[in-house]
Amino acid sequence: MADEQLTFGRFSGSHVSEVPSYYLWYLIQNAYSAQVRRSAEEEWTRRTNTNRHWMMPKRKRFS
């Protein structure tokens, strides 16, 4: 797994594995660099498989 270092945005200078899950989702959808998108997808999958997402927005629950 390539842990890319971000050179843009709010988390500039951080590695993909160090950013919150909501920002991973943003990177998967919007990053220009294919390497950053691929790294974000790998990290998202790893967090999903191990149930380790953090700082996700609360989902509305309907009754």
C-alpha cells in the first residue's frame, strides 16, 4: 500500500492514512492524482474491513 503524502488542502503535509474518514471519501471523489485516489481507496477499504473509521459525520436516523 502506498501511503501518499498530501500536498494540498486542509491536511497538506499529512499522509493519507492520517486523515479522517470524511476526508478520505472526499479524496476518492475529487482528487486529481490517480495515486492519491488509489491510496485513499485502499485506506477506506482497510478501515471498513477493520471497522476503524473515525470522524465520520453522524447519519440521520429515521423512525
